[in-house]
Amino acid sequence: MRYGFFPGCAYKTAAGYRESVEALNRALAIQLVEIPDWNCCGATAVFSINSSVALVLSGRLLALADLHGFDEIITVCNACYTTLRKAIHMMEHHPELITEINKHLKTETLQLKRLLPVRHYLDVLANDIPEMRWRKVKQSKSDSDLRVAAYYGCQLTRPWKDQGQPERPDVLEQFLERLGVTVIEHSAKTLCCGASHMIPYAKDCAPLVSRIIREVRKKNGNIIATICPMCQFNLDAGQGRLNIPGTPIAFFTQIVGLALGIDSKDLGIDKLLVPMYKISDNKE
Amino acid sequence: MKRDQINIGVYICHCGMNISPKVDVEAVAEFAEGLAHVRIARDYKFMCSSPGQEFIIDDIRQYGLNRIVVASCSPRMHEATFRNACETAGINRHYFQMANIREQAAWVTLDTKEATAKAMDLVAAAVARVTYHRPLESREVKVNKSILVIGGGIAGMQAAISSGNAGYQVYLIEREPSIGGHMAKFDKTFPTLDCAACIMTPKMVEVGQHESIRLFTYSEVVSVEGFVGNYSVRILKKPRFIDESKCNGCGICMEKCPIKKIPSEFNENLSFRTAIYSPFPQAVPNTPVIDPDHCRILAENKPCGACEKFCEAGAIDFNQQPEHMDITVGSIIIATGFKAFDPEPLVQYGYGIYPEVYTSLEFERLNNATGPTGGSILMKGGDFPKRVAIIHCVGSRDAQYREYCSRVCCMYSMKFAHLVREKTGAEVWEFYIDVRSPGKLYEEFYNRVQKEGVHMIRGRVAEVTDILDDPENSEDKGRLTVVAENTLTRRMLRIPVDMVILSVGLEPAEGAGDVGRMIGVSSDGNGWFTELHAKLAPVSTVIKGVFLAGCCQGPKDIPDTVAQAMGASGEAVALLSKGTVMTRAEISFIDPDLCAGCQTCVEVCVYNAIDFDEGRGIATVNELLCQGCGSCAVACPSSAASIKHFTNRQVMEELEAILI
């Protein structure tokens, strides 16, 4: 299986996402090869303004991945994930769109010939890595006092319904529990983080962040695991405006790395705005 | 019969504007006139009308026609009509063939020329075929004047009572230990709020004591064979482990049974029952059953026998075995009812996650005088709720689950609202898509509930969550929040409540599909049994002598269910009262001169209609059992078996006329 990695816009600047993904790739010998010359997925914005332009963006990515011989496209962001899947869904139901897209791609001598599957990195970790490899990599029993609240945000499970229960999923919890991580059950898993409204409507978004953090604390969680750079940023940075005790917001890959015994420095944990003192202390 | 004696009359129907002008009927008639053996061809506005039929009858008499072709609608619609006309004019009813140029040409073709060409092909095929038709006769056979009713809910009970009152022997089969069905679980019924038990239990007693009704509870139908008037039915009587003839229903066994913590199915798992149990106090019959999965002796082979020790009648029998009973009936009424939609997949409503989220059936029990709380509407902690939300259309009107409207939920939801207001004084919010109250006194009830101060909110609920907007408000601590948009005021609402009731929709009962397959009755995409005609034959099915009553045909409320049950009973009685039915004429025929005695046909016949005559070494057809399915004709290696009216010659001529 050749994974074509689509990092998307937020990956490299997000707080430790790149570090932790790369650390896991090294530890588990996962070959994620970046799709050369990748472009913006268009996110929800372009689709809502001009869907034919948005389709060309997605189409170009799919054509590039195919051109370079990848079998699947792997994303680390919910927006990339659903945007690409949405585009593929539209093309599958209206094949004439592909002809349209190809007219635009022609200027680059690209051609969209097949629609590669798009998967989230969580799906790869949870389902593609043999149990043996996990066992080999996991050095010791983790004795951390983390009580992790899995947080999915909006666009992984919905509207697809194939990544577990769409409204109250538990794929991440199941995966983390397999690695010996303590997870808590809560009701904020798929609530809105505010998404891009956080910039223009910061005041209106504050209650959204507060609702999620407070629910996790009420259910006795002390850290949130996210799977999307936007969710992570909104929940992490958004807490600055709230008058509640800080709750660290980590990428799920960072939690996985800690569970495997990888040094927190290699996971970029020091980049989180709400810091994880306790974990760092334990490590040093 | 010599070919030159054949005189065919062809009639092309306009069907008002249904066939003409899409099909050029005059051109088709003209075309038909040129076909071999056609003596006369006409077109007419409505062939099925009285003057249309007169044409046929007059022409037969005047021109000596001996074959008739009508090109019109589906034979399922009017074949019988035209066959009767042939018979009236004095020719055999099977000297008739129908060409369906409405459903198969006019309605499904865009282009007039193509439609006309296809109509011509179909007419040519019918003419080619009818040339080779043979006169066939059906026979009159006696019917068995008894009726099987499957399902002992209000539909089955009413069908049994009505049929029994007409003097027919009725066998009523119910798989649960007691009759009563869902209605026995209700306390009040909309819109009159009369007590369900008060109107239900007398009917249950009536069924139990009726001289014409033989009741089989804790029993299931395992096979149905035969045909209208003569169905052979096998019933499996599950062991109750109690001798019904000895038990006097005193109930001491239930008091003494040490296994007391089994969730009660009748109370929707809101209370417990014992291993020896009767589902509810008014059960009919009032003989308990022993649950073999939980009884200490039957399930674990451990010493106990408390029930046996205290039973003065000596009715306990741990060695009882399943029994098979065979009965013969003339007609069957299916009344298998419904099951409530399981809301668990809709996790956004929190059923199974939050204890104070109830299904409507659970609420029915909570509100019932014989229910787990004795009819007090209490939360699990024992307090009265102060704020209650009722969510309509859970599972219904939802493309992801059931697209249809379940018809009863709006009305029972408003009944709930009324009862909550009356019994607890709590504030009630109803979240609806549209309120559907089309029934006698239903709209009035809707108005009444609104006057009682129930908040009616038009908006589908987004979620029920334990996340509160204002967690510091101690009033709301422990409450659930219902999130919805009020689409009339265009405002988002987050309403804290103590209790949520999910008005779940209706689905076909578990096992209804098996009953349908056993009898040969088809179901629609949702699993509801299909009636013969949506408007004009709503209680009949494609299987003659099999009728439908109640929710097994589609969601309906109690008044409609009872009306349909009476209708089904009326149809069954009307069919049987004549005493005879006509057999099919289009059945298998095995030519004794060609049969080699290989018995392949005996093996393939699903109706057991072919016997092997040892003496002559050939297969013979039982004309009463044969359904004319044609399996034997296909399987027969020596072409000895054929189906009358569908002989190789007839079918090949028909095909050739279309293809060549």
C-alpha cells in the first residue's frame, strides 16, 4: 500500500502535529510520502462560493496522487478529509464533472483518471498497523494519570456514517484503549468548536469552546485528544478568553506517542498553549 | 379443431385518454384486421364498460366469433370481466386473451409511433396465441368452514370474535402467553381518554370463552399448505410446563418462585417478573408459563421446584414437550401487528445513554395502573418530573430510518402531554414536524391539549444532551437539555427538562416476513403486507382466501384496526358462506403416454400436487393442490408435463409473433 500524504494547510504550523505524526511514522515504520506539489483542498469556503473551482482543487490533488502512483490519500485534518470525500462523492454521482475538471487540469498536462480512496491518519493507525508492531514498539506499561476525552469535531464521522456512530462515535476511544490509555465517556464529542468563525465572531464562539471544556471536566477528563488542527487550535487558544481552569488540548498522535513511551519533546508537546506540566514532569 | 374454423374478434380500448392518443388505436385496429383468422377488429372508448362488453357479446353471436382478444389494461384489472362476457355469449372463457397496451405500452412509452408499434406487436402476439387456446373448465370444490387468525392483538381478537359470531369455527394463534397485544399495555386511549383495559379486557374474556373460538396461546404457525377453502396448517404449541387443564390460575406459583429478577417484557423491562409468570394480571388464558431460560430446574438443572411444591392443583409439569397440531381451515386472517421502532441508533436522542429518556411504550407502562409505578409518572429516582419533553417522529418521516408517517404518534404524544399535565402538573414541550390529527374528534383533542398549556414547538430536535447551558443554575442540575429550532419563531431553543419521551414509530412485527413467506403474501419495501388493491381491496391479498387485519398491513390506530379486522372477517365469512370455491383451470397436465415415470416433477413440486402412480408407473396431478406454477413443465425431460393455457405451443406462438 502506497500512502500519498496530503498535509493540508494547518499541519506544519499546528502545535506539534507534524512532530508527533513523524515520530509515530518513525516508530511504527509507516511510509507517508507527501504528494508532490499538493494544493489547498478549498475547505468549506470555496465549495460554498464556487463549487466548480472547488472541484478543480480536489480534482488536481486526486490527479497528482494518481500520477505519482499512490494507492490512497491520507489526511490529518477533518476539513481536508470531508472536502475531498465530498468532491469524490459528487464526481461519482455526476461523472460529467470529471470531464469539466479535466479541461482545467489539461493546462498542467494533468488528467483525472481514477478516484483514489481518501482516509484519515486515525483510520490508518487504528486499522492498518498490525497488533504485533504496536506491541513491539510499546516499551512499557504507561502509568500516566491522563484521563483522555476523545473529541472528533464535525467532519470525520458526518455525513459519512462509516467511521463509527456518526453522532456519538467511539473509534478513537477504542483505539486509545487498545494502547492502554484511560479514556472517559462524555457528550461533547461532535459538538462544534466554532471552526473558522473563531476569527470574525470570537465572542460568539467562546460559549462553544466553554461548553466542550466544561463537559469534559464534568465527566472527569483532564485532557482532550483532537484529530483536526482547527479543533485543536480553537479549543487550545479559545480557552484564553474563558474563566475556567485550563485543560490541555493535544493531538491524538501526541497521546498515542506518550502511550508508546516516546519522549514528549519528540512529540512537540511543549508547543501546546495550555501546557501539560504534569506529563512533562513525569517524563523528566 | 381445424384452423379454418377460427374466427377472432379483436377490440382495442382507448381507456379514456389513458391509451389513446398515445397509441393510435385506429391504426392498431386496422393492423389487427389484417392478421390471420381475425374476422373483425374494433376500437372503443371503454371496452370494460357495459356497451363495450355488449360489442363483444353481439359480435360473437352475429359473426360466430370463437376467439376474443381485448387490447387494453392489465389482465389483473379486467381479464375476469371479459372472460365473463365470452361466457355470456356462449364461448368458453379461456377462448380469450388480453394484450396489455396500457401499462406495457401507452404509460411507459414517450413516443407515439413507438407506442403504437409496440401495441401492434402485443396484439399480434395475443392473436397468435389465442388461435391455440383450448377450452378449459374449472371445478367447484367444497370449502372448510373454518378460519385461522394469526395474532391475538386487538385486530386478531376482533377478527376472531366477528367470525365466531357468524358461526364459523375460528382458530386464534398467539405466540405470547396471553392475547391482548400492544393494546393491553395501554392505560388510556386517544382521543376519548377511555380506559384501554376497560374496553380491552371484556373482549379478551369474550375471546377466551367464545364457543366458536379455539385459542392457541404460546403457539406459532409453522407451515401452511393448500389453497383457498382448504388450507392445512401446522401449529407449534410451545411447552408452558403447566398442565392447562389442571391449573386454576391461583398464582401461588408466581409468589413462591425464587427467581424474581427477570426484566418484564410486558412492562418494557421497567420492572421484574419471576421465572414462572403470567405477563399481566388480566392475561387470557390466566395459566402462567415457565420461562425455560431462567427457571432453575429447566435452565440450570438445579434443585428447586418451589412452584411444584405449592401448586395444589398439581399442574406443574417439567416434562412437557413442544406439540404439533394440524388443522384445516378455509380462510386465513393475518393480524401480526407491529413492533415499536428501536430508537437506539438515533444516539442524538440519548436513549440507552440517559436513564430519563423513555420510549412511548415505556411511558405507556409508566402511566399504567398495572405498571411498575402503579400509574404514577415518576422518574427513576422516585420524584415527579417538573419539565417533560415529548419528541415526535422518532424513526418515522426520516429518510435514514423509516420514510413513512406512523400515523398514531402525534395523537398518542398529545395524549401523553395531557396525562403528564393532569397527573404531575409538569410543564410539557412537544416537538413536532407537523401535527397530524385527521380523525373523528382528533383535531378537537389537539386544541384541547393546547388549551391545557402544552407548548407545541414546530421543530425537529437536534439532540438531547446532559450538557447544560447554565451549569451553575442549581435548579437545572441533573437535567437534560433538549436542543431544537423553533421553526415558527426561527429561534434556537435549549430547554432543560427532567424527562424525555421519544414518540417512536411503528415497524412490522418480528417474524411477520416469515409468516408472509409461509403463506405467499408479499410485503412492501418496509415489510408491511401488501393488500390486493390499495383502495378497492384493502383487506384482501394476492392469495385467495387470505386477508389482512390491523397494523400488519400498515400503521393504524385502534378504531381503524378494529374496522379493518371486522372487514377482513366479513370478507372471510363471505367467501366461506357459499360453501364452495372454483378451482383453477390453468393447472398442470401430465400426458400418460409420454410420462417415463422419472418422478422429477414429484421432486420439484412445492405444493405436493404430483403423486406417483406405482401401478401405471407414471406421475399424476392432484388438480385440487396444483397451483399452475409450471415447475413440473420446465423440469420434465420428456415434455410430458405441461401447464394448461401455457402450453409450449401457445407460448412459442406468442413469442414468435412479437419477435418475427
